[in-house]
Amino acid sequence: MHKEVKTAAEFDAAIASGKVLVDFWATWCGPCQLMGQKIAAELEPAMPDLTVVKVNVDEAPDLAARFGVMSIPALFCFKNGVRCGEFIGVTDCADIRAVF
């Protein structure tokens, strides 16, 4: 399941429970588009209980700043609201699955 969030309140609610992958991205970012395709094609089918939260850094710069995002794509993994992994750049989906 995908969710797009733009506010801190939406973000906090989205990561509060379950397995959540937060994808900080931008429309103009080619590697972000590639990572989004990999998540949809490889990760989501393998992890049906995963929620993917998309944060467009141009639309929610405060959320990007909150996590110190300086390069995109930036991927943060959460289990029940606790960060359990972080990846910068195009990442192998097997590496992401391993942190959950």
C-alpha cells in the first residue's frame, strides 16, 4: 500500500504501526523514479504487509530536514514507529527486506 504524506502529523500517523518504508523522493530525480519502480515491482509483492510512505522533498521540505535528508532517494525503514534501517540512493530490495 502507498501513502503520500505532506505534514508531520500525517507522517507520524503513517509510521506509528506496522512495517513502513519511507521514500523521500522528487519528481525530477531519475534515481528516485527507478527506486520507485523497484519498490513497486520487487519489494511490495514480496512484503504485502509493508506500507510505503512517499514524501516529495519539494512539497514537504520540513520532513526532509527533520531526517537530515541531503541526497535522494533516501529510504527509512520503521517497525511500529521505531527506525530500523536507512538507505541512500538506489538500493537492492533484498537489503531493504533484510532490515524488517
